[in-house]
Amino acid sequence: MSDDKQLRVSIGLDSAPPLTVRLTASQLDALRGNLANGGWTEVEAEDADVHLNLDKVVFLRVEKDDQKVGFGL
């Protein structure tokens, strides 16, 4: 997978709706690595910087395909 491709990632939190961000593969790998440590971390997404309390994350969902809208798919 090319590292510059943006992946759509939903971050599930225990007391809030999922947060959806676009991350590169290396950013996603870093986030996954930091989950084991817990505490606070900063995620630099495509359109925003997000500060996350990793102790509150309950799931990560990574979209496999680009979303498509319209007819003739």
C-alpha cells in the first residue's frame, strides 16, 4: 500500500460517536502502536489535528475501498 494514499479511518470512542479522519498508512501504524500505551496522543489527519485519549478508544475501522456514489457502479 502506498504511504501517501489517504485511508478513511473511523475511531470509536466509548462515550461519543465515532470520529472519522483520513490518515496515511504510516500515521495509522503509529496510532495502532500508541494504543497499547494509552494516554493522550496527537493525530495529524488530512484536515485537522486531533488530540485523542487512547484509553477511551474502543475500535478502529479502516475503509478498504473508496466510497462511490452514483449510477453505473
